Amino acid sequence: MFIRCFFSTDPLATVIIDRNGFTGLAEEKGQTATMTSQVKLETISRIKDAFWDLYEHKALSEISVKEITNAAGYNRGTFYLYFDNTNQVLGQIEDDVIEQIIGERNLEEMLMFLLIKRPLGEEIESFAELFETHKRFLLALFGDRGDPSFARKLKSAIKSKLIPEVKRMTVSSDTVIDLTLEYILSAEIGLLTYVFGEMKGVLPSEEDLIEAFSLVRVVTSMPEA
């Protein structure tokens, strides 16, 4: 038979009892394993959601574990089974957002966007789509109370994914490739930071975006004096 393992660090673990007594933690398999995994994911998700509801209105330093668990409907012990502190919750959410941003675009699309080779209309559409899809998260992460390191994490993640692809396109040295991507990504992410931070998440009009991107193309293609 199975009983709940109250002394385990995992509240969802079960132990198996046979005729000779306790035999250790039971292996998770079949429906039991599936249910356990689902409960864990739901618990983590609820904690993250509760944290984010607070983070949208409060600085990280002002958010307590007690506030998070009260909002999520758990006790403090449950929180510490999955997270060491509130910084770790924020870090995992940032990683989730970055993974989604990168995962939504294939390498070729990202390169064409960053190297400014796509038609201008597609470029604006891609920027607007990114804005609307992740507005809730980016507004907080790039805002006044946001994490200053998020922009660096996002840039580093995108760069790491693009470098191997760029190497197949050019014979330039690793240093040149790194500097090129750093320049381009800094501009793109800087724009996101400005829109979600200084402009408080108010997306510029399509006309202004088209004119701005057009001017970028003109300036970057101007011949040397």
C-alpha cells in the first residue's frame, strides 16, 4: 500500500509499505507519476503567478514569501521546497520569458530581423507582435522597478543562439562576430527598454515606427564622408 511521506522533503512523494514494513520511497510511474508531476507544475505555476501579481506593483525588496504564499494558497514550507528566495522566483520567470521570446522565432527569422534585411513592414509587424505577446512581463522587467540584469540576460541568450548561425554565414573572426551582434542587439533591446521603461509601455504609432526604422536604414547605409 502507499502512504504520504510526511518526513520527505518532497510533500508529493509516496512511500511503499510491504509485509516487512517500510521499504523506501516508491518509484513514480504510470498515473501516480503523472499526477505527481502535474501537481508539482501547478504548485510552481501558482507560486510564480502570485509573485508576479505582486511584482507588477511592488519592488522585489518589498515582496515577502508570506505575501506570495498567502496569495497562492500555500504555506511557507511549500514555497521553500521549490525556491530558495524571491530572487530565484524572479530569475525563473525571467528565464521563462527569454525562452519564449527566443523559441517563438527561428534562427533565420531572427537573423533577417537583426541584420535589417527583411521588408520594413515585416520588421514593424514582428516588433509589434513581440510587444503585445509579452507586454505584461516586459513592462515590469524593463520598468522602474525591474531587474537591471534582465536586458543583459536577454541579449546574452539571443547572442548565444545566433553566433553559431552567423559563423556559417561569414569567415569573420569570433571577435568581429561578437562585436557585430553586440552592437545590433544592444540597439534592439535598448529600444525595448526605452518603450517599456521611459514610454511606460505605450507602443508608438505604426507611422512613427515605420519612419524610425526607415531612418535607421538610411543612417546605417550612408557612405563614409
